[in-house]
Amino acid sequence: MNILLTVLAVFMGQQEVPYKPDGEFTVALDITFKQRPPASNYTYNFDETSREYEKRTRPGPTPYVILSISIDKIKDNETRLKVFQGDDKVVLSKKLKRSLKFNLDAGYTDDLVDQLPGHYHTLLFYDDDKNEVSRIVINFDKDGNYFVNGKIRGKV
């Protein structure tokens, strides 16, 4: 009997946090051109492929993606927002009172396609008891498509 209760508790605790409805937020891509920072002449990466080296040392500006996010409707039980890059790096944490607009640097388009940090962001909304209430997931795949909450929204 105890085993059955333990198994039931484990399955009940693994329920995913629901996505925030599409009408309550907007996500837009702003693409600008930026010069990559210069590579250090004193270091060498033995794991780096020739494609990665060419990409890193290419002269001239490269397409750079900035995510413009607007939270238009905040529910009564949503009191805090945390934005995670990947699974663990917190890039923004704010208390919610009214609508909110902010930008997130996603990175260079080549890096997003190569699945480097910045290709995956999770926005988690918390209640007063620090329980997760809803979420928004933004990610880029290896083909350059970008998704918001699992729905394809475009291509970089």
C-alpha cells in the first residue's frame, strides 16, 4: 500500500507547468548586425572545427538576435517572473505589478543554429508561495526555426 502511495505521489509531483496563453504576451525578434568580439591570439582551442574558427574570426558584422518580450496580461496569482537561459542561468528576475516589456539577448544567428547558450529561454511565473504558475518557452532549433511554447513562429 505504501508503494502505491509513493508511486502516486511521484506522478502527481511531475505535472508540467502550463503554458501562458498566447493572448497574454507577445514575442518579437529584432535582428541587428553586430561585430563579433575579436578572438584572443594567445589561446587555441583544439576541439574547434574549421567552420567554428571561420565563424569566430569572420570580418564584418554578423546577424544578432534580440528577443522583445511584452507581458500584456498578468493574472492575480502571478507575482514574480524569472527568466532562465538554458536550464539554470537566471538572466532576469522581477516582481510583477503591471504589464512588462523587456529585451533578451539571444545571440548571433550562427550560434543559435549551433545550439550554443542563448538558443533556449524559459520564462517562469510564480505565485506568492514561490510555486510555478505558468511558463513561456522560447527556443531555436538546428534549422533556424524559432518556437514559442512549442509552436513554430518563424525562421532566422
